[in-house]
Amino acid sequence: MAKQYAVIGLGRFGSSVAKTLYEMDYDVMAIDTDEERIQEHINHVTHAVRADSTDEQALKSLGIRNFDVVVVAIGQDIQASILTTLVLKELGVKYIVVKAQNERHGQVLYKIGADRVVFPERDMGVRVAHNLISPNILDFIELADNYSIAEVSMSNKMVGTGKTLREMDIRAKYGCNVIAIRSGSKMNVAPNPDDIIIEGDVLVVLGSNDDLKEFEERA
């Protein structure tokens, strides 16, 4: 069953995360206190709801604990960000990602139970959305509207005790091209079909967003 995501706060960062996840066919609930923002995003998410995220009863009534990942993307209101994170933790949300204004804010968020803290100046919403889909995605760079490069860490599920690029046959199976392999500190920018890939190696892969999505989910 596909993961379900909730995004609280529909500023530039939150709307970017929500829209990217929705465009990749995931179930996304967007929450904001501003009715105008809700109306603006109603066609870009599965559900858009006006609610106060610091109100435990309001979040409980939305079934927030049933979502696999909740992203707290509240703008300038640090107090609301912290209170929302505390409420989500109290309600037993499985994985909480919170946008931080600065390093100190980030430290507080980790202390009160955030699973991941992101800094929008460093982490674009699109990259974060891809990383939420698969923890194996280390980076994601959009080249054009429907074309991107992703850095994907190889799992045991994908390569077992080791496979060659030829055996993995990524181009035929997923329509993606492997343009480099990073193994530890070594970067191979001209991979050979007989190069062996082991668990933990990172493939730099080029492809359409749809093809990359399928590869990301299998990696």
C-alpha cells in the first residue's frame, strides 16, 4: 500500500513538497490555517483542510496518526512549529519532518522528537519529497519539467551480495541511464557494464521523473 503524507503549512516550501508528492500519485493531505491558501491548493493535493495544527483535537479528528509521514512546513511562527511537533509526537505519528528557521530551532525540534529537520535554504521541497518516498534517495536535481538526476543508494534488496550493471539492466527495466557510480570516496564517471555494484554504493541516474520514480521505489 502506498504511503500517505500530510503537509502542514502551505507556504512556498510546504506547497512544493505537497504538490511534488501529489504529482507522483501519492495520497496527500494539506493543512493550513489560511482558507485562501487551502482554496489555492485544493486541486494540487488529495485533500486540503483548514485547521489549527496546534490544536490536538483538530489533528486527531483528521486522523493524522494514520499518515505515514507528516511534514511540518510552518513559516515564520517558530512557536506554532514547536507546538505542532509536540502534538504530532503525542498523537503517535510514525515519522515527523519539520522545517526549521535556523540551527537552534532545529536543535529544539530534534530534542522534542522530530525524526528529521530540514532547512529550506539548503533543502528544496522537491528534493525533500523524493527523499521521503525512499530513504535511499540521497539527492534529486530537476533538469527540465520532466527530466531529472537522482543519487540512489543501493539496498541489499536491489543488489544482494553484488551485481554487475549488465545484470541489473536498469536501462531496459526502468528506462534510466546510470551516468556514474560512487563507491565510498571513489567516483566512477564512466561505468562499465561489468562493474560490480554492492550494497551501499550510490548510482547517479538520469531519466524521466516517471521512470526515476519507479526505480526509486524498487531501490
